[in-house]
Amino acid sequence: QLVAQDSGAKERYLLAHDENQAAADTVTQCLTDLGVSFDVDSRPLTHVKDEYDLVLSVGGDGTFLSVAQAVSGLPMMGVNSSATFSVGRFCGTHVNDFEKVMRGVLSGDLRPVPLYRIGIELDGEMLEPPVLNEVLFAHAVPAGTSRYQISVGAKTERHKSSGIWIATAPGSTGAIHSAGGTPLATSLSGLQFVVREAYNEPGLVPHLLRGVQKEEIEVKSLMQDGALFIDGARVIHAVKWGQSVRFKAGHNPLWVYRPSAPFFDS
């Protein structure tokens, strides 16, 4: 109904829909022509069984991140389905090059490379899924004040802020970059953190505001309604007063084919 009422929206969303549908059709037809046995599913996925040899995501970065949350121990490749509207930084190929790339995968000429994720431990229990892009630790209502204690190495501070971005190297060009972070080479296994809008209390000036490192970061919640937002807002974990969260670098790498993605070589 909205598309019918807005000519601008109609042009944009119908074109995006048509491009995505055409891409899905192209990929499935190509796999059929190559004699590849495959199953088709839609997001969100909860778990991809080990019986498969490769996971393909057809879409943009949002699709890739959503699918990656269900993938562990299997190689993956993103196929950018819309050159007009999709950035596709995580995508290893565009739909127009898919057949050529897929032949390289099947022949073994192309090999996947690891993208390191962040593991999150809440009061000693490892949470799922691992973080491929970034995680936001903040008040459950993002407009609320985030209160916590942060420990990096031997330094510990108590903060009031709008929360903390913690990102992988592959995720360093996303939200954390917009918040003032630094783009990193995707081959790095460390993590980066940036505190959002820190509040300078009288007599308490925070210094642990950003950094890039391999050692873990620990955050203790000093608010009743804290939350962890993993790779966007699709996966949210509640963090209560006094609970401790540890962010661990280089956790459970995702093996990705990326032959047509200069982004990964930066």
C-alpha cells in the first residue's frame, strides 16, 4: 500500500525486489547447470547442519550477517544480489560473476580465508552467536544512560555513556567507524572498542574510550536493564545489574570465499 502511494518508493523498492529475485533465480539456475545439489532457505536461520559443504547467502551485508550467525565450521560465500542498492562488503562475488567464481570453488582453485569473530561470555557462559560485525553493549532502551565498569588490561574505570561499540576487524568500517573508530585490515584477529558519548562526571574523567587490541575486554553492568545487541538488532541478550561480560577476540573464525572483494584486501 505504501509503495502504491509513493512513486519514489515504488521505483526504489520494486527495482530492489526485481534485482534480488533475478539474482536468486540466476544463482539457483547456475547451481543446477553445474550439477550441484542444493537446498534453498530464507532467513532467519537457527543452525546450518554439517551435512553441507558450502553456504551461500544471496543478498547484501544484512543477509550475510544474518546467515553467518547460523554457520559454524562450514565455509560461506556472499553473493551480492543488487549492485544498485547493496554495498555488499562481506560478499565475495556479484551475481554476474557467480558462475566463474563457483567453478573456482568446485575445482579447488579458490580457497576460503578466515574472518575472526568475537566471543561473548556472560557470567562465565558463552553466548551465541559469535559476533562477526559488531556488538553494542548499552541500556535496553538505547536512549537510556548506560552505567557500567570497563576493564581493559590492568586499567578499570566506571562510566556513564550511551554504551560501547565493540567490533571485529571486518566490522570496523560499519557502525564503529561512524562513531569515530578506525578501519582495520580484515585479516586481523583483534577487536576494537569505542565508547559512545561518554559523560564526564565531576572528579571522574574517563580515559578508556577507544582502542584496538587482542586482549579481552570485561564490562560489569551497573544498570538493571542492560543489553547486548549482536550484529544489529536481531539477536539481543539481557544483561542485569552486577553481571559480567567478557569480549574475546579471535573466536570461532568464519571461513569465507572472497575472490571479488577488494574490501577484504584493505
